[in-house]
Amino acid sequence: MSSSQASHSLAFRVMRLCRPTLHVDTPILVDPSDLLVGEDIYDDPVAASHLPRLMGGLKVKPSGDAADLSYRNRFLLNDSTDSMGLSGLLLLPQAFGAIYLGETFCSYVSINNSSNFEVRDIIIKAEIQTERQRILLLDTSKSAVESIRAGGRYDFIVEHDVKELGAHTLVCTALYDDGDGERKYLPQFFKFNVANPLSVRTKVRVVKDTTFLEVCIENHTKSNLYMDQVEFEPAQNCSATKLNADEYHSEETSTTRETFTPPVLIRSGGGIQNYLYQLKSSSRASDQIKVEGNVLGKLQLTWRTNLGEPGRLQTQQILGAAVVRKEIDLQVVELPTTIILGRSFSVHIELLNLTERELGPFEVSLSPDDLPGERAIMTNGLQKMVLPKVEAFGSRDFHLNLVATKLGVQKITGIRVYECNEGKTYNPLPDMEVFVDLE
Amino acid sequence: MEQDSVDSGAQIDPLSNPFASLDSLSPDLSSLNDLAMRGAWRSILEKVSRSRSLDLLKQPHHHLTYLSFNVLALSKLRRFADANSELESLQDLDGSDYRYETYPKVYPGRSGSMVPFSLRWIHCIIPIKLGRRNEGLDRLYKLLDLVREKLEERKSNSREESLREWKRRELLVINTIIGDHLFHKEFSVCLDLIRNLLSGDCLGLDAFLLSELGYIQLQIGDLDGAKGSFSQVEGIADKEKSIKLMNLVSRNKALIYLVGKDYVSAVREYEECMERDHTDAVAINNKAICLMYLRDLSDSIKVLENSLERVPTVTLNETLVVNLCSMYELAYVNHAEIKKTLSNWIARVAPDDFDSSCTRI
């Protein structure tokens, strides 16, 4: 077998077959009334009665099969929309262009026999090579192409969904018997690079009891992206709703409403679009999201560019905020309205077990002061109150005895709960303000 | 010479009717027009130059007409800097020099501007073609204002013909503006402008405009929007069956098939178009493109080559030639030869304004 150093009868030619484009170009076309006469001549009633016939006669095309030997189409306007320059003529891709992750690489491959002799028994292979893998696109080993005559061609089209970034090579090889009967091997390499079309930034926010997911999509491509679908697929025990701002639509007539829905079009080269999802837990207990490993779900994106050229991407798993779940909670049931300096008062509190396992026993106390003498309200009596176990989703009441040592507006702060079994400490109660009065 | 009263029913002496023929409008105008129809723009430049030097242009508007042909010819030949100089030689298009009433002996009883409107339009296009897009776009919007002023003046008092001409000019300018925004991929503006046109009182639902809307929606990737626009076009075509509209509907359908990668159906639609009208250049070109996507490079080349042979005056356009050359480059290792053959044929047949750089030789 000869190496590729020898001259070959065959050669590969490739052309990327992304979608064609609709050609746009402002043509220089005129209406006879705009060229042959002055613009205000129709104000003259005599002119107005004679000119239309004269001008109209110039625009009439020769009828039937009489060969029109004029290039009138390059001079006269047919319809007013001609000047928009969008005739509907399609143009083949003129350059390889950029290719992005999530798109489909499609190419026309033609093997030409430019020699004067027939070649026979051609085994053709086409594959995509990347850093990580080789993907076979075409292989005629099982049924070799019998022959390609002198000056002839064998054509095929290959398609490959691009799923990796970086350098790609389309490797086309032909193994054939040339005119002299020599078995020759022709490899040809066509390189291209795959870039990232989008970046997706997410933020998880917890507002009161609801989790929101903000998504920002930025377009790095050279085309505007028409976002067909931006869907959040939540993890198993969640549900997600997309929140849309109330959009202001300027007055729509019944005709335009059928024609228009404003498209979500992300501008090329850095345009962004934001989306907002509200996530809810589908488990029965509470509105808090209980998630395993904090996985919220992932985003499915599909978009279209020129003439519907599709692209599709899925993000990695999106993780939630660090701690979203509450295991225990303290709720104040009753707090006395008047608190007298130096006199003990009692706060009625309920401890809730929000988990599905038994927790406890508990020790309730005030956490130590950062600065001694700072704390205005302290426990009166035992520093630690012990509470027995609480069953799953259960609760227990207790009373905390406190005393105020300063006058005026003061805070009850630092009530903490220590779970003896698992050894965890919780500070679930926010500061409460009370007014301490004299007798 | 006594002129009859200015009334639409008035009879005019046919021997001195200034509107009887093109040549009665301006000297040799029919010849100029004929040259333009044949794309003989260089001949037009020669003729204008000769007429000026032989002092054949007697009336003020003759000069303007000839200048307009000159500017148009230079623009068609892509000599935009020269066209610009020629235009700048006119002082102020709105000045009294170019108004009928300034010359009451030549134009008794007539008033208004004698400037051919295409001069104003080309005045906007030239900066764009010279790379000064913002300047050109500004001029276009100003021209739109001027046209609308003229429309307002004529709505209350004037003749229908005049009003019709200015409405047509309004459409011309708006379409040019949309085209420029489209070229720069400013799609939202395009959609807004077309929306205004479609909901405007003067236009109604125009099949061609709706189709353009569909094409823009296809360019963006809004396939559902495009389908909606095209189905409205079908509604109009159902009521008014003409070959032109039937072909429009077929071509629109073909694009939808193409977008869905059903190239076989697209080819079928284009073939129906060609049967109804063998000069439908868009159908011919696009059918060849679809054959490429069907892996039939040989036939796609044949379609284009045949059309150039049979109906060159319709199909010889730069886009079709670019497509054919792309196909040659794919089909032949030694494509220089076959492109040269094509290029030589074009040089013999093409009009002066054909941009032969499209063969990429």
C-alpha cells in the first residue's frame, strides 16, 4: 500500500452544510415616476391625467413566452417590498463559520476522481476525532463502492451532534485500487474548533419559606439566539414554576395578535436574558425544601438560529443554598405584656420537631454573654432546662423563667437548644424586644 | 403658446402634448430608458456626457432628469464616490432653483418641486454604500418625514394620483429602512416597523409584506411565527388567484419544508412554481439549494446551469452565481477552469452593473 506521499487519483472536498441563509441586500431599483419626472408633477392636473398611462406602460412585462431580453428586474421596482432587499433567495454557507456546543455539525463530502483512470473497490470512512474519543460517521467496509469513473464523484453527507468543546477533526479516508491496480490509502483531515455558546449563571435565594432560582443566560455566539425552550427540570421531590413578569404589550389589533408573539431573542456577542423559577417541595411536611445533597435540578435549553438551526444543552446539576432545612423550631406562644424590672416573668414556648425522626432529649438555655454584664435579660433559676424526647413531627411546650436587670427597651436573646443525642445546637429563635418598666 | 384650462377633462392638442411620450418629457428620454432596461449603464454615462456637451438640454428639468440618470448609472456601477460628487454639485434640493414656479414662462401655471424622487432616495443610499451607515440611516428617516409632510399637505386638497404617488414613496422609504435594519440584524426594530405597516390604514394585509415578515421570523428562528404569517398569506391568495400569488404561497411553503429538513417536499413545491412560471428565479435558485441538501450536487449544478442558459435575463443574478461557484468548488478539484468558462460567458451576456467578483476567481 502506498503512503499518502504518492500522488492520488482521489481527493476529498468538503463543504459545511449548516442551514442556508436568506440573502439580504438593498437593491438599487426605481419606479419610473421617481426617475423620469419631477416629484410634484402629479400636482399638475394635466400631468395627472396623462402620466399614469405612460408610466404604467413602461412597467408592463412582455407577455407569454416572448423572450424578455431586458434586464428590467435589475432596474425597475416590481413591488414596494422589493426595496427591503429580502427576495427569498437562499445562499449556500460561504464559510465554515463558528460551531458551538449543542449544535449539529453537518457536512457535504465529495470524493473526486480527478485522474484519467477509473478507480475501483473504494472503502470510505469518515470519523470525528476529539481529545476524548473517535466517533465513526460513515464506513463502507461492508459494501465497498465498486468504482468511480475518471472525472466522477462519490458524495455523502455526514452529521454529528457536537457534545464536546475544543478541537475536532473530521477524518476522511479512502482505501482504493487506482488505475495501475495499486492499492492506495488517502487520509484527509479537516479541523475545526467547538466553542461554548452560552454561559449560565444561577443564584438560589430563600425568601421566607420559598426557594427561588434565578437564571441568567449569556449568549457568546455571533448570532442572535431564539430561545425555544428554557425549562428547569427539578430534582425528584421538588416542583418548579416559571415566573413571568407581567409584560406590557402595546395595543394589539386582532390582526397583529395572530402574527406576533414577541420572541425571546438573546442578542449576539454578550446579550443576556434572565429567568426566575419558584421551587416547592412536593413532600407533605412543610414548605421548606428538603433535598438530598442540596440538588435542585437542571436546566434544559433549546434554541434556534438562522432558518431554525437548532442547538440544545443541558446544565450540570444546580445545587441549592447550604442550609435550607430546619430540623427544630421554637415558637413563642405567650409573652407577658408588662415586664417589671427585677421581677421574674415566664415565657411560654413550644418546641417543634420538623424532622421525620425522634429527637431529644433537649437542654434549653441562654447562650453565654459575649461581654459579661451586657445581657439585660437572664434566666431566673436553673441555667439549663431539660426537655424529654420529642417524636417525629411532634412538639413540646415549656416555660422559660427569665428576669430583666435593666430598664427600657431590651432584647430577649440567645435562647438555644442543645439536642443531646446528636449533639447539635440550634438557635432558632430570633431576638425579641420587650419594654422593662419600674413598678 | 396658449395652454388649455387646468382641468382633468381638458383636451390637449396632441401635437404639443408634453405627456404624449417619453421623448416629449425630456429629449431622448426613451433612449435613456431603453439603455437602463438593458443594463447598459456605461452607455448612459456616455450619452449624458454627450448631451451635456452638445448643449441639448434646454429646460431646467432636463438637466435634473439627465443628472438623475447619471447618478443612478454611477451607483449601479458601484462608483458611489463619483455618484456622491455628482449629487453634491446640486446645491439644495429644496431650493427655488428646482421649483417649477421659478420658471413661469417654461412651466406656466405649474408649481412644486421638479426634483425626481429617486435622487432623494439615492442621496440616502450612497452614504450607506460608502460605509457611513448612520449618516445614511439618518437621511432615510428625514426623507420619511419629508414624504409624510407631503402626504399631509395633499390629503385634504389634492388629486388622487399625487396622493397615490406619495403613498407609494412612503412605502418605498419605510421598506428601505427596514432593509437596512435587517442587514444589520436589528431584528426587533424590523418587526416593529413591519407591525406598524401591517396595522396601518393605507396598506391592509399585503401578501408580500406578510411574506417578508415570515422570512424575518425564519431568520430569527421563530418558526411558529413564520408559519402564522405564511398562513395569512394563503388566506389572501385564496381570494385572489394569480400566478404571482400562487407561486409566493408555494415558495413560502417550500421554506417551511426546508426548515423541517423535508427537502423532497421543498423541491416539489419549487417545481410547481417553475411549471406555472418558468421565469421564477427564486424558485429555480432555491430548488438547486435543496438538491444539495439531498446529496445531489450534480443535479443542483444542472438546474442552475440550465436556467442561466434558458432565461439568463431573469436568473443571472449575483446570488445565483455565488451558489453555482460554491457548487463548482465542491464538485471539481480543478474548479478554476470551469469557473473561468462561466466567467467568460457572464462577461458576454451580463449587464454593466453585474458584480463579477461574485465568481471568486
